Amino acid sequence: MTLLVAGSDRVDAGKTTFTVGLLDRLDAVGFKPRAGNDRWFDHDDHRHAVEQGRLFGKDARRLVGAAPEPLDPEDVNPIHRLWRPSPGPGAGLLGKTDREFVVDRVAETYVVNDTVELPPEVREHLPVEEAVRVSSLAELNEVMANLHLVALDGIGRRIAEREPAVVESYSDVALPLREFEPDAVAVVEPTRVRVYDGQRYAKACAVASGGHEEGQLEQRVPAVVDLLDPIASVSLPALSSEDRKDPAAVARAYDQAYDELLAAVA
């Protein structure tokens, strides 16, 4: 059984909190094939990893903290992107006017955006002198075909070998892996979760129109779920910060939502 947790909002949908409670309920390993954080908005989290000579985020750290076996964040998250704000009228390498990518970790390889100045802590702690460097979208797309997609295919095989497995998507992207068909899908947003049949959801992803995002075409959750009726919609209670830190507390609070999600597999 493989379950997908996706979010209908680009940030703060509640995906990771929902996922860690589900991991506790199932005694399962959770995977986040792609993730990212921002040097400005997530600075403490960013420094925590970079000063260890690593690049990962709090979502992957929470997933391995809820796992039934010892794991590192990199074990469940092969691709992590560091962003930084980009104020001003110009658009960066990816055509965004509000932020620009700084560096990707792809498995153990680093990919540096050569059009931006690297932050001092990145230059000091990460092996960027050995990194692959890109200075155009065409170069990034070529690197993604040779590195990123290989890493995603590798984590896809690992997910297929786990029973059960939970996959958390990133941002509001509908599917984080190619040719991936989960058994059931939870689309999380503030106050509720909607449950979908995995096969129907995957088919809707195939016909939904994608958008140019982060160097590749991706389907967004709102475009996909507009094509589907949910099997169930369950209200989610607000949780205290302490409860959100405790996977068992989340599992108790979201028990009805997990029941509906698992019933969709049967």
C-alpha cells in the first residue's frame, strides 16, 4: 500500500503534520522526493543543516523523526532546493520575480545557480567548489534530466519496495514522481482533507494542464482535483504547537481522516 499526501496551497497546507500522524498510525516510512526551503524565511532550519555540511529541511527531518527505524533526512529526500528572496523588478533564472534558487542537493551532488552570489555559509560549509554549475534554464533542464530524474527514479524504486509507504509531495504539486500511481490520496488544506481514489487521481494528473515551474512541467493540485469528486471530505481540528510536534498526538486528532483514507484503499 502506497499513500500520497498532497497539498492544495503552495505553503503551509499542513501536509507534513498530516503525514507524520499517518506514519505513526501505520508504523510506516515517509518519503519526500523533492523539498526546499528559503534562506530568509527558514533561516534557523537552513543553518541547522548547512553548518553540518548538509542540505535538508525540517519536513524531511520530521518524517524521519516519525519513522519506525533510524534514518537520515537524505534517505527519504533525495532532492532539496535552497531558495532566497529576490526583491526588485527582475526575474531570475527560473523566471520568478519573488525568489530565486541558489543551490540544489541531488543525492550527494550539488547544483549551483551561477547567476547569483552564494551566501557565505553555503560557500563555507557545502562542497560547492565541486558542484555542477548552471547559468541558464536550458542548462538546468539538461542537468535535471541527467541528475534529478535519475534521483527521483531511484527513490521511486525504494518507495515501491516499502510496505506500507507514505509519500509527501511538495508545494502544491499534484504528483512528485513520474509514472506514480498511489493507492489513495489525501489532499490537505487548512481545516480539512479530501480523500481520492489513487488510480482516478493519477489519470486526472495525466490530463490536467501543467505549468512552467522550477524548470519542468508539473501538474498543480487545484487543476487536478477540479476534475474529480472526492471519496470523502473530513474536517481537521486545529492543533497546538506541542501536538504538532508529537506524531502520536496528531494520529489521535486526525483518526477519522486516516480511517477514511485507509477505507479508500480497501
